[in-house]
Amino acid sequence: MKYELTKDLQTGNALIDSEHRELFRIINNLQEACAKGQGRGKVEPTAKFLVDYVKKHFRDEEELQKSVEYPGYSVHKKFHEDYIIQIEGGADKILTHNADIASLAELNKLIGILVAHIRTEDRKLASYVSTHDK
């Protein structure tokens, strides 16, 4: 399944949307490498980059939230903390199980969680930022 930043996932915030596009690009590259059986040579650095980029993106979102005193900051941050643990585990499973079907299914489940978060929470955040930007 190829992931795209469709209209229902766009927040209207340039930073958030550009980072979501990059996340989807990385996820698509990882899935493509796994599907082609490209082994650890391509899968391992892509999985690591995905985890690192998720952390960077969440830091950027949290800084944005703090800059506008977003009232949902603590709940949003908690989601980020929990998700990082999950995505690190998913990346580890892909590597230790040689990108088998079960580990890829786990990754898709985690991406589904992220997409749902983008569709609801990140869109709320972007809406708040657009009206409270200092």
C-alpha cells in the first residue's frame, strides 16, 4: 500500500504537511525495499531513518505547540512518546524478522495509527496554530 498526503490528511500548515510528505516517502521506500527483498543493505538504513525522522518531526510539532501555548500539548506529547516506542519496536521487528509478512503487517498497523493521528489531532493542532500564531 502506497501512502500519500491526501486532502483529508493535509493540515494547511506548511511545516507539518511537508514533514508528513517526507514521512510517507520514507515509509513507501521502506515498504518497496522490503517487497523487493533488498535485505538489510537497504532496509536497515531506511528503517533507522524512519525512526529518526519520526522523532525529528515530533520535536518540531512539539516546539510549534509550545510556541502557541497549545492546550492539547500534554496529550499530544504523550501520544508522541508512546508512538516512538511503538515505531522503534516495529523497525526492530522488520530487521530481526528479515521483513517478513508479519513484521510488515505490524508496520502497516503503526502507519495506520499515525494516519489517524494526522487526520484528527494534527489537523486540530494546525487549525489552532493558524489562529494563534504569535
